[in-house]
Amino acid sequence: MIRELTISFHVQNPLWKSRLRPYTKTVQAVLENALAEARLKKIQGNFEVAVVLADDAFVQNLNNQYRGKNKPTNVLSFPADSIVSTTNNQQSTTEFGDIILALETIEKEAIIQGKTFRNHASHLLIHGFLHLLGYDHIEEKDAVLMEKMEIKILKKLSISNPYL
């Protein structure tokens, strides 16, 4: 069975269209590489992710509401309450959740870290996607595992290790 990734885009801030050109193809390529590397053998069928291309104010509101932190952050991930699979015409679709990116924070970080906007945004998409798959970086051993996975996916996209 061919596995397909469907991304629903929500462009909350239209400046994303000029910053990440062509944004739909870039996001699709990044997340398809991340999905391929994750090797989800137990889950069959198609996959769905929502990506919100937002600004700092939007992300700050969500960060305050759901994490109690009244400041913007670069990426937020909201996994589906459970990995929900629906079947339609003998094809199943698994919904992973939402990834929300903050334009101004990512721009500032890219400049400070000497990275291109596209490369930094790609890294954060991967980071957010891995959170949807259950990866985290609370414990040191988990952080190392997650970073290794990010680096491996970024390498396939010809993006250098962001942790150097």
C-alpha cells in the first residue's frame, strides 16, 4: 500500500507566502522526509497533519492558554488526543495533530543563529512533527534521541546540523 501524507495548511499570517517560497512544496517535502524516517510500521494507510503558519501574537496566545507561558515560541505541537484512524473506501487515514509556527520568532532566531529562514523553519517543522509522534526532550536521553532523528532527517534535505 502506498502511504500518503496530507497536509492541511492554515496561513494565519500571509507573510509566510513570501518567506517560505514555495511554502506548500517546502512543508510537504520536509514532513514527507520526516515521516519516511520515522518508519511507522505499526500504522498503515495515509497520514494527515495540520500546519498553521502564524505570527508571534497568535502563538503567544496559544502558548499562554495551553502551556501557561505568556510569550511567543518558535513552534508548538498539539498531538491528536489519540492517534485517530478513520477508514473510507478501504483506505485508512491517521491524524497526527497540529504544528504551529511563529513567523517573527523564527526570523529572529535564524538571524541570530546565522541560518537561512527556510532551513530554520524546516528544522522546526521536523521538531514539531516528532513531538506529534511522541518524541520529547524533557529527559537528556530523550533529547539526544530526538536530536539525532532531527539531524538525520535534515541531512536528507541537505540541511546541516543545527546543533553545531
